[in-house]
Amino acid sequence: MRDFELEVTGSTKAGPNRFAIRAGGQGPAPGLPEGDAISRDSSFAYLLIFFFLVLSASPVQAQISPGKLSYAHEELEGITNCTQCHELGQRELSAEKCLACHTALKQRIDRNEGYHVSEAVRAENCSRCHVEHAGRDAELVHWPEGKTSFDHRMTGYTLEGRHTEPDCEECHKAVFQQAWLAGHEAVDPQSTFLGLDRSCITCHVDEHREQLTDRCLDCHSYDGWRPARGFDHN
């Protein structure tokens, strides 16, 4: 075997690193202290150390990971977790891997319900709307036309009358999602739009105290509680 020598210098957060690997010969690598020489027998182990140090260095790490994950996914930080969300060697997210964790959403998709089965996004990759590696405080939902311009019809529920006025968060909040959240403990109530039932009393007080049917629109309309145009006192 032909002799070769490899000297490694660099630094990490732990401080400077410098050592040499020498194979096919004996004694220290020229120009280095005796303690820095590594025999051929142990060179493989030190090569592994070398690659670990290189991958720990921030410039190289930045090439592997484009940025920090959001708070919602911070437990997946680190190059050993890439395949939790990506197929090996693929930049795009794996929808199958995403839905393996986001089971509440998968259940709706399997029932052919909601926005994620609409023509607008059915064939799109998750990363079109859910952008990661943008920092701990980054929003995980990207609204191409802005949140207020979102077409709610694509969810399968059309907003009409007074329902078009509130901000999203006025309806999509934990107090109205309690029944659904009780069966989905892993879902963060502060970051989901899932969980609203279409029944009026999900958000509105039942002024009739269960004395009437739940067909509210027989008397009332989306334009307001009063007047109850459909009510016939006779």
C-alpha cells in the first residue's frame, strides 16, 4: 500500500481541532507532534470522527438543513431526523410521512372531506402551503392570496350572510372545538382549523333549550337571528 497522510484542521463550537491520519507507514506524520500521529490500524475510527466534526460545523450543517424548524416540529430538528418527513435524497416533503403524524387530517382526507381533497390542492405537495425551515417563529400555513381572501367554499362549507364577517380565529377556536379536541389530544388547539361541527349550536347558544329541532334554518337565516322570517306563530 502506498503511504498517505491526511491532516485535518478546523473548529467547531467545542473549539479548534487538528489531527493527522497516516496509513501505510509508521511513526508520526511529519510536522506534527508525536501524539497527533494515528496508525493505519486506527485510521478508520478517526475518519468517522473527522466526518462527525465536519458535519457538526455550522457552514456544512447549513448546506444540509436550510434552517431551523418551527416550534411545532422542533423535536424533529437534526440531520438524523430528515427521513421523518422526507424520502431519502428527496427535497420535497412526503405526504405519506406527514399524514402518519397528522392523523386527524388523514381521517378527513380518507373520508373525502375538507380543503385538502379540493381540486385546488389535491395533487399538490404539502410544502406548497406548509413551509418549514424558516425559523422557530415562522408561520406554518402560507396563504398565497392572504388569509382574508381564502375561498371557504373549497373546504366544503360555504360562508353566507353574517358568517362572512368574522375573522377566521373568531370561529376556529378551542371553545367551539372542545368536543372534537377531546378525541384528538395530540392536536394543538391554537394551531388547527379542524374541529368545527356544522351544527349551529357548535358556536351559538341554543335559545330554545332543546325544545325545538336542530333545523335552525327553518326559521332563521344566515343574515341574522332576527327577524325569524320562517317562523309561523299559527
